[in-house]
Amino acid sequence: MRKVLVFALYFMIPGIPIFLYLSSLGGEFDSYSASVSLGIAAFVFICNQFILASRPAWALKVLGLKNLLAFHSTMPIFIIAMAATHKILKELNSYPDDTFQARLGAIAWWVFAAVIVFTILLMANTFWLKIPLLKNLKTWVYKKMKLSYKAVKLMHNITVLAGMLLMVHVFLSSSSGFSFNPGGIIFMGFWFFFSIVLYGKYKLGTLSSKERK
């Protein structure tokens, strides 16, 4: 039952800002509001990924480390698909893709996409690595590039930079205007800050424990 609650919280939290954003847009649901909803959900799920990566004690207690890592490694594929659909729907509604705000979102998307491939092949112990070709590719890349798991984990932290770019993308969005949607943008900013603080605290704690050893 507690596992269901953890997963329910993960998937239901985006509903809060989605409600706030759609309310500010008049409450109608069309292709544009669908795009906004997908973009919001993708962003909040990314924040949730940082929270999971910080390995909070309550989540570890309920899910266990193995299940937590498996869930954390699986969700990014769906998040990237949601973000891509968000972009497509925005373009179908005649929103240009060459603005500064749109380009920031595109850069963040490509970084996250690259990290997903990178993680699947070199970090996560997912079902993908049961495929002999991918398993052999992982071994070859580690050997050829003389990588260590520690170095690979360090490179994985580029997601923090991508997350910051995405936060700016969200703030510059036309639907995030503070004058008519204060609740929505405050929630998005708070949730991003909260998730990054948890992630940073976990990383600093990990470094401190290694130094003591």
C-alpha cells in the first residue's frame, strides 16, 4: 500500500501546477493546453527525478534501493517523449521554435536525451543490458575510453545544468506570466529549488562520507 502511495505522489504532483496553468488559460482543453500540460508534467517529473536521485530515506524505506533505482532509470524515457510531444504541439499552434526561450528548451531536451542514452548504456543496470550487443558495447566503451564508474557518475551531473536551462525556459514561457499565473510559476520555481537542494545535499553528503573514509 505504501508503495502505491509513493508512486501516486510521483505521478499526481504535476496535477497541481497543471490545474493552476489551465485555470489561468481559461480552463479550456485543446491542443495548446495539452501542450502546456505535457510541458509542465515533464518538468515536474524531471524535478521528481532529482528527488529520487537524492535517495530520500522515506522512499528507500518503502521501495528499497533496487526498486527506486529501477524506477528512476525507467521514467526518463517517458519524460523525454512527453517533452517532445509538448514541443510538437506548440509548433502546431504556430509557436516559433527559433526564439531564445524555445532554443533553451531544445538544448535542455537534447542534453537530457543524451544523458538517457548515456545512462542506459554506461550506468544503469537495466533490462537493456541483457541484450548482448548493448552489454558488449558498454564493456567496449569503458575499456576504449578508460572510464571508471565514478567518472561516469560525475558526467551524469550535467543534468543539473540542463535542469537550470529548463527552469529559465519555463519562466520565459508566455503561460508563466506572474501577473495572471502567480501560483503556477511560484509552484514550478519552488519545486525545482526543492529538488535541486535535496539532490545537492545528497551529493555533498556523499562526498563528505568519502573524505572521512
